[in-house]
Amino acid sequence: MKYLPVFFAALFLSASPILVASPAAADLRAEIDLSDQRLRVYVNGWLRHEWKISTARRGYRTPVGNYRPIRLERTWYSRKYDLAPMPYSVFFHGGYAIHGTTEIRSLGRPASHGCVRLHPNNAARLFELVQRHGKDDTRISVVP
């Protein structure tokens, strides 16, 4: 029984480096699930957010794969689709982006031309997280 405190102290100390991470080592992952129309945001491996999204409707596609953000645009308008607003855009593959939408009622089902649409508040939050963690420490996964 006298060794029990030493055991717990050793356990705590060995786990400390795992529990405490420096901001520079932070890892941000956005997982886009096309089948259930959800975006899950993981920070350092922990699920922090889960949001309804809209991805490509019939006749269009959202590219499946693993990406890094290419560029961030706080205010952007689609050059291809009648200058549609794309606030808080995180571009990840050519012209494909995760961005805010005014079509909030469509969230949770396929409705876009291929981009990943989010509620504007959630898009702003994701945008801020990508800025804070940096493009190099951010991964975007699109799964079927």
C-alpha cells in the first residue's frame, strides 16, 4: 500500500507530455463525411465541433481525399456561380472550399455545386481555427 502514491505519481508524470501540447505542435483536422453530411473538427485528436453541412448535389461532385488548406479568404464571391457569397472560405482543392452559406435550410443534405457549405457562424469558427493552427498543421479529409 505504501507504493500506491508513487505509482500514481509515475502514471501522472508519464502522461503529462501527452496531455500538454505546445501551440506550435497543435494539430487541426476537419473531417467531411459525405454520407451523413457532417463536418467534424478535431483539435489535437479531440472532437471539438460537429456541424451539419451541404456538399455536392446530383450532377456535381465534392472531391474525396486528403488535403491541406491552399488559401483562406474571409470575404469571397464565386466567379463561377453568379458571384454567390462564400464567406470564411478555406480553399482545399482548386476552386473547392469549405465556406459559409446563406442557404442555411439546406444544411444536412446535398445542395452545393461541390463546395462544402456551413452555417456562417461555424465557417467563421473553422476559419479562425485554421488561422490559429496554420495551414501546415491543418488537414482536411473528405470521406464518402
